[in-house]
Amino acid sequence: MNLEQIRHDLHRMAEPSNREARTRAYIEEVLTTLSPTRIHTIEGTHHLVAEYDFGDGPVTLVRGDFDAVRVDETLALPYHSDTPGVSHKCGHDGHTTILLGLAERLMRQPLSEGKVLLFFQGAEETGEGAAQLLASGFLDHHKPDRVFALHNIPGIPLGTVICRPGSFTCSVVSCDIELHGKTSHAAEPLKALSPYPAAKTLTDEILSLCQHDMLRDDYRIATLIEFRVGEPAYGVTAGHAVLRFTIRAKNDALLQETKAAIEELAASLAQRDGLQHLVTWKEYFAASNNHPDIVGQLQEVCTKLHYPYVTKETPFSWGEDFGLLTQHFPGALFGLGSGEQQPPLHHPDFDFPDALIPKGIDLFYQLITEHHLPHQV
């Protein structure tokens, strides 16, 4: 099987979250040649789970994501994205190719026992995919003993594994805050009920929550995404405001505490100024909670394969929705270096290096054959 060609095909057909129908059909077509025990679909989604059942024994789930990001493809690649405004600038085409290569390895080198679930996941970029799998009830019937995923990491030497026990990525959530007052003629602003004072105070207070030192347990970042008051109607005062933020914290408990504080502050300011308000939370990413025993297994595998291993001192500040699975099952999300000169994730010049594909396959296959399971958490 030509894995580089598969990666290039996936790159060409880049599709955004929840719209990955063509990608899903391609993956399913390839999987039918790789002799899985069965292929499961998850109703209402584009996800697929390829099951390889080798009899009684441990159940391992390995995830590969396949949605793309809304970034224009500007590189002159022979496998240039054919979807305007959408491209694989996060490397999910590579992650999925690794999982297909792992399926081929399991077909050619079957295990003596156990079950492997290869979770081909869409909607990672929006934080919906893992939640959709959990909500479907699939894992209630196929409960994994361990869960694994990798993400390529630019700026790290090619093939170097990077991981840490505990939080590997931050908990992240986004929010929209709407404030509704009353308009008036622009010539009579004192007759209006402007949302601006509350919007400004609310923004200042939320931004003041930032603690930028990742070494501290109370690390959290509030990022203002949009601040909009009123409409381009010059004869009418502003009567409506929309604020958008992304909030991230080192752990999930602090994120939930921060959400509660923001809701309380918005309600207090709206009551003070006689406004109506609405806070909407979206795109939640739970912190990836890496089990220390499984991180130890990863280190052992890296030693066997002679892959460099680095322990990260602090979590990555970005979110990854695989974290929701590690909140429910023992597992680990780890990084695989995609090159020191590789542009950052979501950058127009990023392209997943094909040289990582066999390394990812070897890592996952060796991890699956490690049967020293931790206690359930």
C-alpha cells in the first residue's frame, strides 16, 4: 500500500469539520482492503471505527483525526487542496494515514489476543468529535482499556517523541457574550440604553484573569476574539454588543471555575445597566490527562525503537479534543516531532512530512502489544 499517495490524496480532498463526507468515503474504501473484523459507523457523524478482534484480551483504541482547517492552500504542491479556503495545515491527513498504515500492519501482523479499535475521527478542530463518540454509546459496549493518539509537533526534531504525565494539553473553551440594550436616534443618545459601558468593563475584567506563567498551577489565558458594539447605521445608537473570547487553563477544574466567574460577572453587569444578556459556550476541549503508567509504557517503547524521547515540563497551551477520552479512559496523547524547520500548525506553509508516517505506525503497533495495563481511573 502506497501510504505517501494516500496522504497526498487525503490532503487534496481537505474538508472542514462535520463536512468530511468525501474523506470518510475514501477512508472506508481503503479500510475494506485491510480486512478489519468489522467497520462501525457512528450515526449522525462522519466517524468510522475499524475493529480488529483477535480474541479475549485487552482492548486498545487508537485515534486518527481527518478534518482540515479553514486556511487557504498557498503552497504549490502537486497534491494541492481542491477545496477553496480549506487545507490540511494541522497534519490530520498524516495522522489518518498513520492509522491506515496501522490497519495494514494489523492485517499483516495480527496479534495473539485482544481487540484494537481504530477510531477515524472528524470534527476535532471544533472539539465535537470525541464528545460525539462518547454520546453514541459505542464505548459503553467496546470499553477500551487504553486509548492513544498522537499529534505532530512542528519545531521539534523529526521523529522525536514528546510527552508528559498529567495534563499534556490545556482545557480550552470559547464563548459568545451578547448584551442587549435599547437604541435611540443618534441625535438623542441619552434616551438609549447603551451596552458599551458593560461591554468594556466585562472585557477588561475577563482579560485581567490572565496568568501567563505556564509553570504556575493557575495558568490561564483569556483571548479577545471579537468586540463589536452596534451596527453601521449612523442614525441609530448602539443597542447590541457581541463579545467573543477563547479561554484556556492548565487543568479542567480551573477552566470550569473561570467559566462560572465569567457568567457571574456578565449577569452582574447586565443587571447593573438594565441589559439583557446571553452567554453561550462552544468548542470545548478537555485537558488531555495522560496516565503516568501509560506514559511509562510509551517511554519503554521509544527505548525499544531507539526513538528520542523528551519529557515536556509544561502542557501545550492549545486544546485537543482527545482530552475528553483521556478523562474517561486511561491513555496518552503524545507529540511526534515534525521537524525543527517545519512552519507552525495552521500556518499556510505547513505540510505534514511523509517521513513521519512509518514512525507513527511503529509507535502505535508497539504500544498495542504492551499488555501491562494500569488500574482503571
